[in-house]
Amino acid sequence: MTNEDSSVGLMSGVLGVARRDLLLAWKRPGDILNPLFFFAMVAALFPLAVGPSPEQLQFSGPAVMWVAALLAMLLSLNSLFLSDFEDGSLDQMLTSPVPLSALALGKTLAHWLTSGLPLVVVAPVVAVTFQMPFFVTGYLMLTLLLGTISLSLLGSVGAALTVGLHRGTALLSLLILPLAMPILIFGARTVSLVAAGDGAAGGLYFLAAYAVLTLSFAPFATAAALRISNE
Amino acid sequence: MWKFIHQLASPPHFYRIAAKMIPWFMVPALLLIGYGTYAGLFLAPMDYQQGDAFRIIYVHVPSAYLSMMAYMVMAISAGIGLIWRIKLSHAVAAAAAPIGACFTFLALATGSIWGKPMWGTWWEWGDPRLTSELIMLFLYIGYMALRGAIDDTVKADKASAVLALVGAVNVPIIHFSVEWWSSLHQGPTLIKEGGPAMDPAMLYPLLAMILGFTLLFGAMLLRRVRTEVLFRERRTKWVNELVLSGGK
């Protein structure tokens, strides 16, 4: 086998797994929609709790929406490897000639496309209810776009570590939330700074750098974690 | 030298050597902490701004330092265990986590007690170091929760090692991102150019406390690793013989 062959196998492994997961998600639209409804509902809890004052809502909007997005991502992460673990597909992946990290990357890609990207698309609708100005909404979408990539990748490590554990849900949050705090800080604060008239470049650069960092490390950690969980 | 290290990695050998090493850590630790406590409370002069309240640094600074140090010990030994498959270093990681969590809690508690007279609040979110210390505590909790959730020791060792390493990569990033907030905390006085900006009468007790706490950490770690090793090897012959011979 030549070098070229194996690199083709790598790419088709990533895309094949991603395509399969997207198809599965397409057959069960509830899996995509439920976290989105959850996101909208958590965001709606805050105005109900805080009160209808527009200034307060405008002030807390970025923070509330970022926290809601973070929780919605966590909600969908729990099932990332669960069905594969239960029906034995995971064993197939472990024995596949394609590197496990590539397959994990494919699964994470599908997860981001079905949970991160929809959040970015839905965010403006929720932002309107928080009286968020138009250009601030643009920055909110941009930070969410970069932030959810890192969240999907970071979360895949946690999901791989907790797959097959019965008490997985709360545990996954305990593992991922502390690690996700830089994303939350920079995501929410950047939007707040923009709303207050400051520049956003620093925060966006950080989020982009963090996304690149997780992209280069997380698939390998996820693969290692999957091997350990399946011993 | 290598032979000594190899021997140390074998559980029965470690169990015996650690017992002999503990007093060498414990006795100087108690002496240093005793001196540091007395000198810090009675000999060190009052701070011209903070009065007597500053004296809490004699507990706060060593515990904050050890909360980071214990995480490093945990992550490095977890990494060694994962890469070279040394069982003993997994036991070290498992033993270091609760001690580190305790020091983190101590740093948080003393920091907030100090904050009440100084800042007027028990908790100040604007202070980056207090906040990253809190996230540190969450990291320890996550690590221990994962360990507790997996029944199989070998699996728990490896899974928590992956988590510890991912966490270790993240700790500087968390610290930096929290620093990004506006700071209310005292600037660094101990480590900066031109030597520490502190009166020697205040400084020496602090250094003694830091060294003493570190030695105390070493003694507690050895003790915990010993029990951890004993528990993990409970089905082996040497533990059986040890128990039958009355622990000698």
C-alpha cells in the first residue's frame, strides 16, 4: 500500500463517519431539535426570573445566551458515543484500519454540525427577545461559531471518558464545565464588550486559537479515552 | 541510581521505603511550620496598611501554591503511568488528588476570610486568582468524580489520567483567561525582579511555611500512596505475608 492510499482512507474515514452520523440525525430530528428548544427555554427562564426591564435584558443577554448555549451543547454531548457503544459500532471503529482519532474527529464534526451550528443559526432569534442590537448579534454568532467548535471537541473527550458509565450525565458536566470556562469567559465577555462599544478582536483571536488547539489535540485524547472505555 | 528507581516502582519495595521516608518529611515539616506559625503570628511586624490581617498569608500562600503543585504532581504521575504503564505512579496520582483538593479549599477559605476585612466582601468575582483557584477546585472534583464512577481500578487509572492531562493543558489557559478580567488582587510581591518586596522579618516565616507545607504534602502523599498500594495489592502474596506477620 502506498502513502497516498492511507491518506485517502483517513479522509474518507472522517467523512464516512460524519456522513453516517448526519444521516442518523436526519432520521431522528428530535435529537437535533430538542437541544435547540432547551437552549430557547433556558434563555427564556432569565427574563422571567430577572424581570422585563429592557436595559437589564440588554445587559445580561450575551451572558445568558452563552450559558444557555453551553448547557445545550452538554445536553447533546451525552449521546455522542452512546448508541455506538450500545449497538457495537464502537467495536467496529476500534478494529477499523482507519486511525481511531480520525473516526473520532468525524463523529465530532457531525456533532458540531447537528448541535453547534444550529445554535449559531437560532441565536439571532433569541437575541431579538433580549433587545440585542443587530451588529452585536453578528458578534454573538461569530463567538458562538468559534466557541461551539471547541466545545464539541472538548466535549468529545469527556463523552468518550464517560461512555458506558451508568451515572454519565452529571459526571460529564462535572468533567467538561471547568474545562469549558475559558470559552465561556471569552465568548460572553467579547459580546458584552462589543455591546459596550469596545473592540472584539482579542476575544475572537483567543476563541479561534483555542479552537485550533482543541482541533489538534482533542481527537487524539478522544481516541485514547475510547480505547480505555472499551477495554 | 536507575536500579534504585526501578526498585522503587515495585509496590512491596516502595511500601517499605516509604515508611522509612515519612519521618524525614514529617519532622522537618512540623519544625518549619512550628517556627513559621510562631514567627508569623508574633515576631513579624504588623503591615502598615493591612494591620494584623495580613498574617493569614502564612497559610494562604503555601496552600495556594500547593494546590497548583499537587495538580502538577497528579498530572505528571498520571502521564508517566499512562505512557510507561507504571502502576505505582497511578497510585501516586490517585493519592495526590484529594490532598490537592484540600489545599485548594484551604486557599479559597483563607482567601475569602482575608477578603472580608480587606475588600469588604467574602467573595470577589473580580479577583482572577481567587476565581482560577475555584475552577481548580472544580477540576479536582471532576477528576475525583470520574475516578469514583469507574469500578475497575485499571480503567479508572487510565481514564482519569487522560482527564488529568487534558486538565493540565487547560490550567494555564484557564489562568490566563481569568486574568483577562480586571484585577483587584495584590500584585506579586514574592517573585519579582530585584528580590521580594517584603520585610525579612515577614518574609522568612513565609518561606519557612512554604517549605514546611511542601514537606507536609510530601509526607501526606507518601502515607496515602502507601495505603493506596496496600489496597490495590490486597490480593497479592506479599500483602498477605505482611498482614500475617503483623505489619512488620
